[in-house]
Amino acid sequence: MIIESVGLRHFRNLESVTFKPHHGLNFMVGANGQGKTNLLEAIYFGATTRSPRVNDIKAMIAHGNDQAMVELNYSRELKSHQSKIVIYPLGKTIIHDGTIIKKASDYIGKILTVLFLPSDVTIVDGSPSMRRKLIDEEMVKGDASYLTTLMKTNALLKQRNLVLKSEPMDPDYLEVISKQWLQAASALIYKRYQFIQWLNQCFPLMYSNIMNTSVKAEIHYQCGIDPNASILIHLQEKLEQSKKDEMRYRITMVGPQKDDIRFFLDGKDARTIASQGQKRALILSYKLCICQWIKEVCHQDPILLLDDVLSELDGLNQQHFVEMISTTTQTMITTTHKSDWFDQLGKVFPIDHGRIIDF
């Protein structure tokens, strides 16, 4: 998968931009505030229909304008495609190959991207919901059935909680909804478990290579269910055990909405022992493993977007990290300073006041 060109209109400080990235490594170089991160945000938005930085969609529209536009021309499996998303203060219109896409769920997965932002480091010791979101957002890109299962589980959970809160509560209806939710929730837990199992095949080596260390890094999936037994039966038993608490608090007390994903170093929880540099390396290792997973399940290399990824590495480690990235992966790296070896490995694009300079 290759992005051939990016067209932006009134997207933050990128007023009118046409960007044609190199098929390999691309270095976007410029001082802070020039639009480097905005460019990565625009590409990610064009691929996923959501911003990784804000929930309020109108924040992406340049001041004084009533709409913005992101256009991605890309090739996948030797076929050319065009995606265009027009952003309005209260919504967006998605157009793919000339056809309006009514549901974002029908669009996600067409353009495969993996993004790293410096703020992602907070995920390691953040809330469990942040870490659940971390795997949900990546899994939907490579597994269309995961999105369906996730949406069904969440919808049934919401419905079940409404029944629990109703007065008077209908026990027969609760039983019907519970059976449906148990089926969907069990499938979701199984998919998450399989995903984490796959990641742990490459995650320790990836972390070791980035940090040049023998410390073993692992990802633990904590769901309170034994995945080696029948997930459905085990979840059903836990639901039965939580009945008193459910009646007291009127909310579902067990299930995948309570899951957590933890990072460990030599068997110890990274939240309590990891330095900032180690936390950064954990997230970077995760992101690079996601690239490998997407390649395996989709038979396509995703577009890798790395914001300010080199700032905490010295010159030798910077080059070592960049050389780790697969040469088949189109990669865009933002940085404030240009190194001499950038030109040897890829193409350099200076960015100044929202303008991308292509030599």
C-alpha cells in the first residue's frame, strides 16, 4: 500500500497543500508549530475518519473557513484509488472512488495506517480504557469482523444496562439480552486474546532491538477469564456470581468492558518500574508489531506515521531505529532537526509555515 499524493485544503494551518511522498522513508523537517504533526493528523484522518488529537471535528478546520478537505490518492494491490473527506463544523462527508460512503464502518480498513504520537507514551500508565482503545483501534483495521463484534457487544451491553436500570425491571427480557450479550462478549474476548498472543511472538524482540537490551518485554491481556477453557461458560459463571452487585448498582459488572492490557518488563508491571524512555520504547515496539500484524492479515504494508519519534534518541540510535523499519513500508517521520544520513535513507521535505517544500 502506497500513498501517492495528499491534497489538503483549510486543514489547520495547512491552507492549500499538495504533497507527493516518496514510496519509502520520508522525513518532514521543521521547527515546532510549522504543520508537521498536522500533516500526519490529516493523513490519519483521511484513512480512519477520526482525529487522534481531538474529538471536536471543527477544530481541524482552519480559522475563518466553513469547511476543510483531505484527499488521499493511493494504490493498493496494484489498483489506484481516491479518497476524499470533506469536514464541516457538525460532520463530514466521505467519498471513496467517487461514491459517497454513508457509514464510517464501511470505509475503515481501506487505507491502512499506524500512527505514533509522543502523547501515546501516557497509555502505559493511563487508564484501562485507554489501553482497550489502543487494541480496538488497531484491530478494526486488519479484521473487519472485529469491528462488527465490538459494535454488537457494545450495543448489547448498553441495552442490558438500560434493562438493569429500568423500573420495574423485566427479568425475562434481561435473560434474553444477557444470552445475546454473552455470545458477542465471548467472541470479543477470544479475538483480543488471540491478538495479544500473536503480538507477543514479536514484541519482546522488537523492544530488545530498539533499546539494545536483554530485558524481556511482554504484553499481558487481563480479562478475568481463562482463555484456555470455554470463554462463554466462564463468562456466564462470572455473570451469575455478580448478580447481587448488578442488582445493587444496576450495571453490568463483568465482561470485556472491564478488560485491561498491561505492559511488563522482566515480569514486572511497567507502570511502576519503567522510565519514560522505556515507556516510549514499549509503545513504539507495539506500533511496529502492529505493522507486521497488518501485513500478515491484510497482505499489505500499512503506512507508518511517526511524530517526533527521534527526539529522545542520540544520533547513532536514531539511525539504528530508522534502519529497523521495513524498507517495504512507506514511512513518514517528523523531526525538528535534519541529520546528514536522512538523504541516504529517504527523502527530506522541509515544512515552513504550513508549506511543504519538495526539492
